[in-house]
Amino acid sequence: MSQPETRATEPSARPALRHFIRLARPHQWVKGAFVAVGPAYAFATGTRLGWASVLGVAGAVLAFGLAASSCYVVNDIRDREADRLHPRKRHRPIASGAVSVSAAGAFAVVLLIGACLACLLTVVGQRAAPATGPVGHPLWLGVTVLVYVLNTNLYSVRFKHEVVLDVISLAAGFVLRVLGGCAAAGVAPSAWLLNVTFFVSMFLAFGKRLGERRTMGEAAAGARGVQAAYTDELLRMSVVVTGVATLVTYAGYVQAQAAKYEVGFNALWLTMLPATYGLLRCIVVLERGVYDDPTELAWRDRPFQAAVVLFGALTVGVMVWAARGGVGA
């Protein structure tokens, strides 16, 4: 009975490439979409972005992806004992013994170096097309990536043990992605964009904690220590409050843009429909305990995916139409 368990936690002498890929969690790179949000909105509203800006944003997406993977590895090294108590996390490469701690540490360093090199794509973009549009300074992109790594590792060491501060730290990581993308493209992020990013990120983080309690029950505190300080009622309230704050903030943005998208009514208001449905769908599914992670929900839940696609299509369609003079002409 005990022999298979010993083999499961014994480090592999030669970890397979697939274990390192799993350790990097490339599926989490979907969060890099936040890097492109600022430049995308700027482009849709008429700002000219040349190839230099495109290369800069691509460098920012890659840099944040590699930096995030490096931080995931460090976090998995620190949490390997707790992860072995989690029904899903116990299969992670370090917790299961597929990758040794020393090999994982070296891999984290390689990923971080790759993130620094990716920031240089902004410099390449400036040299390749110096006069094609606004380009951010690579220094600012590097600063946002550095602060992101610092914040994420502080989260692993300290912040994740503090109620609410753990969620604020996670949300700050998404805000830094937005700031990095804007720096790479040379566009200024609006307060609306930063506020919506901050609140929706807090909503997702609180939702993840609620989902864990729904799927794991009392065992959630063993896998995530801060769960012992949260209660079901507090998490429900926090999910609802941040969800409402997200919708209200975005509704304020839509209202502020009324003059740009007037066609007898504010055409951008149509995006409120899929935004509201997607957010409430997320609450319903997490409350039922179908998923314990909003990222997993985004990959698997078809109704939620449909809402995201419709929101994106309506947003881009309305903004491009307005930029080309189709609204109010």
C-alpha cells in the first residue's frame, strides 16, 4: 500500500520535458490578454499603432508569460507540501515528485532570464520601425515586469496568508500587465481601464476561493492556509461586491463614451449584456462547485466562452465602426 505512494513523491532522475511544460503552466498565459487590452482599446478608438508598437506588445505578452511561469515555479517549490493535500494540485510536477526542487529552481531562473530578454523586443521594434507610431520605452516595460515578479513572490512568501491583502496582491498583478502593455505600445491607460481591471481581478480571485470551498469543503484550509480566515458568507459577499463594482465601473465607462457611439442610443451599451451574463454565469458556476478556478471555467464552460466572444466582437465592432466615422455621421 505504501510503496506506490513513495514512488509518487520521489523526484525523477531525468524529468521529462512535459513535466517542465506543466510546471510552467502555459495555459495560464491566457492572462496575457490583459497586456493587450490597453493597446487594443487605443487602436479601436483611432490611435495609430505601427509595427514597432505591435512588436513591443508581443514582447510584453511574452515577458509577462515567462515571468509568471517563473513565479509559478517558485510558488510550487514553496507549496509542495500543501499541494500534496489538494485533490488537483497534488498532481503538479514538484508535489508529485516528477521534478526535483533543484531542477525546478534552475528552471525558474531560466524563465526569468527569458522574460528579461523578451522585454528587448520593444527595443527591436523601435529600431525596425522608428517612425511608424508611438512606442513605449523598454525601461518602463522592464519596471512593470520587475514589480510584477516582486509582487508575485511577496504574495508567495507573505501576502497569500493575509485576508483580503492576498486578493489585492493578485489583482495588482493584472493591473501591472495592463500597465506593461500600455508602456510597450506607448499609450496612456485610462482610469476606467485600470479600475475595471482591478475589480474584475479581485472578483476572479475571490471567486477562486469560493470555488475551492465548494469543491473541497473544510479541506480547503489545508491546501490554502488563508481559507481558515475566510468564511462562506464573507467570500459570497466579496464576490458579489467586486462583481457589482466591476459592472458599475464598466457601466460608467460606457456612459462616459456616449458621445462617440450615439446611434439614437449609446451603441456601446450593447456590450453590457454579455458582460453582465458572463460575470453572473461565473458566480453561478462557482457557487455550485462545478469549478474551483475561474481560469478553468474560462477554458471549459461554453456559455461563459460565448459571452466573452460576443463581448469582444461587439466591443471591437462598435469601436471600429465609430473610428471610421460610421457613428454620428
